[in-house]
Amino acid sequence: MTSSASSDFGPLVLGGNVFGWTADESASFAVLDAFVEAGGRAIDTADAYSMWVDGHTGGESERIIGAWLSARPGMRERVSIATKVFAKPDRPGLAPANVRAALNESLERLQTDYVDLYYAHRDDPEVPQDDVVMTFGELVAEGLVSRIGASNFSADRLHSAVDVAKAHGVEPFTVSQDGYSLVHRDIESGLVPTLKRLDIIELPYGALQGGFLTGKYRQGATVDSPRAGKASQLLETPRNVELLDALQGVAEGRDVSMAAVALAWLRQQPRVAAPIASARSVEQLASLVESFDLVLSEDELARLA
């Protein structure tokens, strides 16, 4: 997607889900430093990251990012920070008081007084949509948040949320974050047309399908990763095996990684401003950085269709 919106985020948004999970603080700092040095400027996290790890309660990723920002004077002005509310065990849902409390706690962990992008991590049908929309709009008006987004909303619910915002004269959701990759393309038929009508950009997560699109989970390969099981299951579908072959062919023709091609493909899809991908080491980040300037030809896009 070529627009001023895409330039706001750069060619790639760095996912912070691994910070405090598969990347400790030292490794996370190294990845963040290398990302910015390579020209990256947008970082994505959530208050719930990484609650799935034994002994964690959520907020671990935000704390690491906050410590990094604190240790790098002037860095806050150079990067865009996005976080989310809904799924943290002690801050569940989108009730107005909870959203405000969750944001205040996120700001404290991130060691900043505003976030550039604040998402509703999930839709919350238990809370009147007017209340949700008004609360998020007020956060923008108060300067605590620069823009707001919706993650994992249905097309109908996203459309109604924007309608409510317009009716009340408050800031609407202008960003959507959803699962989208060469393997997982469900949003193309339902959500993307709605994004176009509403002039909402997409920042997709799952861009590498848990590492599957890097090619490291080929048949017979043994990979030390907590995501290995799910990624390996994708090999049971013949179409996915064919896709890996096509991806490898394009990558070899360009002398870049398969990950770089998968990310470049996603960035060239309608409404996508930038894909989100994470790296637990500087070595992993290198293949993501390869995608920054990569533009696929029409023939290459067709081979991956």
C-alpha cells in the first residue's frame, strides 16, 4: 500500500510479543537497537504480553520496551509505540473504567506519557459499543493516544464502531490489526472491502505464520521453538507445501530470505500499510530487514497467489 499512512509506520512494524518470552531483556534491547539502526521506527506490543508464560501476568513486554526507551535518551521521539487493551488477566475487557486504568498502567510500564496507537485487542460485546467508542475517542482528545485501532473485529462490528464515532463526533478507529499472511488470507473477502470503504489501514500480525513462512519447518526438520508444533502442522496441507516451494523459488531468484519475500508480498496487498513481525535475536531480525526495500514484480506476486 503506497500512502502517507504506510510511511507513518515504515516498511515493517516490530512485534514485541517475544520480549520477555523467548527474548530476555538483553536480547530484546539488542533487537530493538538493531531494528532502529536499520531504519525501523514502529513497535507493537500489548498489555497482555506475555501472560501465557508460567509465572507471568502480562506487561512483561511493555516493561522491557519502557526500560529500553529509558536507557536510550531521545529514542521516544524516534519511534512509534502501539499497545493494546482487553486480554490482560487483571484488566479484562473494554469497559470504560478498565480501558482508562489499563492505559495508565501501560504508560507507566512503557515509561512514556502517550502512545502513538492504542488498540482494542478484541471486540467486547458485553460493553455497549457507544461506551467503547466514546472512551477511545476521549483518549485521543486528551492527548494520551495519537490514534486508535481495532484488532480482531468483524467487518460489521468495525463498520458500526466507525458509524458510532462519526455520530458522536469523536475520533474513529483508523487502523485494523488482524491475522493475515500468505497462508491465512480470510480477511481478503470479508474485512478488506470494509477497510477500503472506511479508509482504514491494516497492520497485520502473523505475517510469517509462526515462522512457517521462513521455511525452517520443512519436512523432517527439527526446530527448537515453542511455535514448532503448530507451524509443522501446516505441512500436512499440500497447498502449503506448494506455497513454500514457490516462496523459496522467488527468494532464491532475489537472493533474499523466504521471510523477506513473505513480508514484501504482504506489504503489497490492498490496505496493508506494513506487516508486523517479531525476532528474538539480531540474527533473526536480519531476514526481516531484508524486506524493507524489497518490491515484488507482478510475475512474482502471481507465483505466490
